[in-house]
Amino acid sequence: MTESYNLDAAPTRRLRRPSLFGWVLEQALSTLIQRGTLHLRMPDGTLRHFGQGSPKVSIAIRDWRTVRRIALNADLAVGEAWCDGTLTVEDGDIFGFLDLCLSNAGVGPGYGLRRVQQRLERLVRSLLMHNPIGKAQKNVAHHYDLSDELYDLFLDDERQYSCAYFSSPEDTLEEAQTHKMRHIASKLCLEPGQKLLDIGSGWGGLGLFMARQAGVDVTGVTLSVEQQRYAQARADREGLTEHARFVLRDYREELGRYDRIVSVGMFEHVGAGHYGEYFAKVAQLLKEDGVAMIHTIGNTTVPGAPHPWIRKYIFPGGYAPSLSEILPAIEKSGLVVTDIEVLRLHYAQTLKAWRTRFMARRDEVVALYDERFCRMWEFYLAACEAAFRHIGLVVFQIQLSHSVDIVPLTRDYLAKDETLPEKSAKMVPTARAPSKRAGQQKELCGSDIAG
């Protein structure tokens, strides 16, 4: 059967062989779907079936233009078709469809082709990830300067818009986000009175938590006008103005020296071509006996280009790096990696919680924006959750210092009972020349750590 449609660039031209693109799409899906079953209804009403067994998902493509676009560039066109309503899910939901596709991404004969594609993507990565100061602020504003009401609909009370830490599958989102903040605070070896820099401070939840719980002096820098306004207003409201301040500033313009530096969910926006600049700045800002902790989405596979749909609609300038890209930049900065922890499925669980909350209040999102915006965010949350489950996305927590003897020799110092600041008083640096501060710590702990 032959169907015609208007091309974007030339509305009067007609495509004479739409069945060619249907065939290309069918061949791609036959190669991809090896586990589970996908039922596809084509624009002419015919049904196609791919794979076998469970899970089972049914989708429909409404016009031949969408068939062509998906056949030629599925990574971009599937999300756009979902937002436009020209790709719909008839049995299941958008997460089920994406989960089925991505769970098959690492199996079958198409896997080798994907590995080749990843290597080719490395050639263009640095061009896509050029992120100078002016552009960086525009990229941040695209996503983070949305309505406050939107984020209140699905985030926890602290507005933690980053991976939570689930000590148990039964944890609520609020509990898991509190675990995350305490876990990071423990890794920073916080002590009352220290100066802490929060690079990419978001809505201020983490910085205010550390100011309250550990008695540190917090400076948060962000490029989001809305986040800075919200964070500073909250510090004022909670009576923490003398202990926490949030400023609209690029981290590259920050001056001074800090005892502790933390960065959560910001490194993804630095840009692959700026990693050396980033860690050189962290090294410059961190005192000689200081500790830094970088929490970032990462990739366990070979480096590749950012996902085109996510880059275009959600996080322009965003990128999930591999350790092979991060560590050389750290080495050149002179900083020492003192610990790396890989959080594997924690972000998938976080995104599931966000998606559940988002969908429960979907009508309010439509009222704030419109139906297309709502479908875009449904796709974003579902796609990211599936990616963290199946295609190598994780979270890296990288602890840094100027010397190997700044932090304790084992992870026993981490707050098992998650109490602060009592536990932070036990975080004793070892094997260094005696100092007044170290002597005070030894008194608090009762003993030093044997090397």
C-alpha cells in the first residue's frame, strides 16, 4: 500500500515509497527486540509483531511521515513523535515501551553496530560540549528556570533534584534523599566552622542541610536565577543567613579558598572539553588539607555523544561522562582520588519515584504548561529511568584531596547511623604532621587511626 504525506522542507512534494521506510523500521525492530514482545500498528492499520514472551507492549504510529523519521533517526524522532501524539502506546505505557527497547539494547546482533557508533560519536563529542560561561548560563536556564510549582509537584521537600541513596527498597523518596545528603556529608569529613563551597547549589537543600547539621559556613554558586532566588530566600526564612549564602556566579569566577568543596548534579553540565578547567579550578579553590566530593551521572561504557533528544529538549549542554574521561583531567590537576563509589540502580529508583509523583499530578502540570510539555516530561522521566536500568548509566561519587593522607584509610568513618555532626567529629585525618586542628580531633575521637 502506498501512502503520501507532506515533507517538512517542501510541503508540496510527496513521498512515493513510504513502504521503504516501513521496511527499514521493521528490520531495525526485528534486530532489536530479542526479549519480550512489541506489537506495532502501522499507519495503514496493519499489525507487526517483534520478539516473543513477556513483557508485552503495543504501540501505534499514526502517519507515514513519523515512520520515515523514526526509521532515519530513532534516537531523536521517537521522543518527538511521542510529544506530538503521532506515536501512541495502546497497551502498556511509555515507560514500558522504552524499558522494552533499552533492555534489548545490549543484546542481539545490533549490539556490535552500536559499539562502532559509540566510537564514531567520540569524534564529535568535544564540538557538542563546548560550554563557555555565557552559553553555560543559557543551558542551565533552559531546564532549571521553570516554574517553582512544577518541581514542587514531584520532588521531595528539600528539592533534591539528583540521585537519592536508597538504603532499602522500602525507603520513601524523602528518606532516600536524606540518606544521600548524610552520605555526602560523611564523605566530606565535616567539622563545625569549616568553609564549604557548593558548586551548582540548586535550590539550596544540601548546603542548608550541612549548615544546620554540621555547623559549616556554606557558599553556594549556581547559574539558575530561579534557584538562587529560592535558595537565598529559604536561608533567610530559616535564620541561616549568617551561615549560608547563595550567589549567581559561574564556578570559574569564584575566588578564595575552601576547606570543603561539594558538587552534586552539576558536573554533567561542565562540558567534556572543560574537564581540565573544572578540576584545575577545584584544585585552586581547595585548601591543602581540604576534601572535595563530586557527585555526577556517569557512563560505564565507552565515551559517546549526548543523546540527541535529551540534549535538544531537556538538558542542552548535558553529558554523562565515562571514568576514562574524568580521571585524566583529575590527574593533570594534581588532585588525588581518595575514593570512588558507583551508585548503580539508585537513580533508576529515584526516577521511578519522580515519575510516579509526576503522573499522579499530571493534570496540574498540564494546567501549568500544556499537554505537549507534559508528554515531553513523561518521556524524559521514563527514558532516563530505563537508561539507568539497562544501558550503563550510573552515578559516580568521587572524593578528592591534595594528598593521600587527608581522609581516613578505610570507609569505617562513614556515618553508619547517619547522625551529624557527632559522626563528623570522628573523621580524623591520619599520617600528617600534627596540627592544632588534628589534635582537637584526636581528643574528640579518643584515639588516632593506625596506618
